[in-house]
Amino acid sequence: MQGYDSLVVQAVLDDWRSAPVSEQMRATLGYLEKLVSPEVTVDAADIAPMNIAGVSRIGMEEATLIALVYQTICRLADALDFNLTPEENLSSSGKFLYQFGYTTSSLPG
């Protein structure tokens, strides 16, 4: 999580429900947890906490698309038995995306 202190990131990884993040981030993390769970369906009611917390429509869409891409890559890596990018590359990619945004690296459309 670029833009957050490493202690905050660790707190989120340990338990996002009690981590010291904004209500917008907490609502988004709750939605993402449910979204990536293979045995759970997601519906309009799952968006409500993000609306209440003030997450923008664009923020909701970006979080959803990022989760979709991440889950697809992870599942393909598992299915095809290939290694994902080393941690140090992920960190530099995350810093780039944090600084310049996702639009500079997004697919057209």
C-alpha cells in the first residue's frame, strides 16, 4: 500500500478491521475481501459501506478492476505453475502506480 507507513500496512495485513486507516479505506478493504472470495457473491448491498464512507464511484471502479486483474494473474499463475514477479519488482511497480496513477499503465478502453 503505497502512501502508507509500513506499520500501517502490516496492521492492515494483520487485521484490516482494526487497522488505523480511514473509513473509506476500511470500507473498500471489506468490499475487496468479499469480492475476491470464491465462495461468496457480491451485490449492490456490498457497495453500500463504500457509499456511506464517501468512496467515489471512480474509486470503487478502480478498486474492483485492480482486484480483478490481481485475482486473474494469481489464478493463472497457480493454474499454469509460473512464478510471479519478485517482491522487489512489485514494490517499484507500486511506487510508480502510486505516483503516476493507473491510467498511465492501463489497457486502452
